[in-house]
Amino acid sequence: RCRQLVAAHGLPMKVISAEYNYDGTRLVFSFASEKRVDFRELVRELAKVFRARIELRQVGVRDEAKLTGGVGTCGRELCCRTWLTEFNPVSIKMAKHQDLPLSPMEISGICGRLLCCLGYEDDYYVETKARLPRVGENVLTGDGAGRVVGVNVLKGTVNVQLESEAIIEVSAE
């Protein structure tokens, strides 16, 4: 009924959920909108229809994903829906640390923001990369001298191109 009234008033908002309190005297509607919405008339009509005190609560895109749920790109239920209680800031710099493609389609969640999970492993990548040789650095291996052409942070290995043009994978140590 709330969605019908929103459409009838032509309000730019998307109703996500509705919850009564325990005694049924108050009804809270959660909605998403990109801008401020004047919903005073809507509240009056909803109060008449539901005979309860009405509260409209605007939520952000991450909270919307939390309320509606879904499956992430990893194939599991959304972290924000199952266990994540607060949204920490996530930056594109975290994706760069993890050598992920910087395409927004590949590193964005259902909510359209950067994946929350980028922040989970960021410290590990920063610490581990600090100990590993950088790409382009000259190193000495058991097979001879060479130049680092790739780094695998998770395995703790580097790909080294030897003077003979062969590429080998060796432990960073």
C-alpha cells in the first residue's frame, strides 16, 4: 500500500521495508532516494490507512543492499546481510594494493560501491608487498641473476626473468 501511495504522489523514492513495533502502534518504512523528499502528505495518508504512528527512514545504498539481501560476486550471501555490522571506508587504493583490475564493474558490489571485502585483506597485501622485491628490480636466484617480472603476494613468490630469457618462479626469500 505504501508503494502505491508513493507512486500516486509521484515521489522519487523506493520503499524497501516496513516494520511494526511490538505493540503495533508505530510503523517504520525504510526507503532509498538519491535526493531529499518532501513526504509530509504521504505520512498523513499512511497514518490514516494503517492507524499507527508513521516513521519514514531514508537509508543509503549499502544499507539498502543489507536490507534486501542478495548474493555477492563470490557466490556467497552478502556480508552486510549476514555478519557485517558497520561499513568501513573502502578506497580504490585498496584495489591497487591487491593488483585487482580497476574496472568499476569488477570491484563494485550489488550496492554499486566498492566491495567491502577489499578492506579485509588490505593490511596483509601492504605488509607482504613491502617485504617482496618490486617488479623491475634485479635479484640473485639459485639459477643466476635476473630481473623481477611478476609478484604473487598470496604465494610469496616472484617471477624472475633470467639472463637466458627464461622465466622462473622462486620463493621471495
